[in-house]
Amino acid sequence: MSFTPEEKLKNEVAYNYDAQPYECDELPGISVFYKDEADQVFHTYSTYRRGVEVMMGTYNLLDLTPKGRDEEPGEGMAWVRHHDRYEPATPAKAAPASDS
């Protein structure tokens, strides 16, 4: 779930069916809905925080690595980096050619 700048200023977000203090711009959550033949939509399932891990393969892969998720207490999901939010990278330099 993503939260707005207004929610951040208010220091209150609607998350996991409750009003909670703002922690960060995004928190994990998965919901499932069902639409019947009469076009009625039913909310059938939701899970939040650690409950989403079963469906998020990245977590399982990171848990196999030596540093895991590299989480620090109190930092939430600071380790998450979106592919389009990195600082510009410096191009790698080619290794010098060998004379052998």
C-alpha cells in the first residue's frame, strides 16, 4: 500500500483495517476479491506485513543469502530499492587488456 504526502503530514494512515501512525511511504499488503455472476464484488482475503512473504518470491531468495534482507531494527523495509529510484550509476570501466 502506498501513502500520500497528506497522510504523512497527518501522521495517520489506514492500514490493515485500522488507523495507524505513518511509518513510511509504502507497506506490504495483498488482497483477494471475487466477482460473482451478478457483478457483486466480495473481499475474500487480505494479509499484511509478514503475511505477504509466502507470495513474494524476492523475500525467499534474499533469505537464502548470507546477509538476508539486511534489515536493521526500526528501519522497516529500508532495504527495498525500486528499479526506477536508484541514484544514477557511474558506468563501469573496462579492464585493461593483457599483453599475454
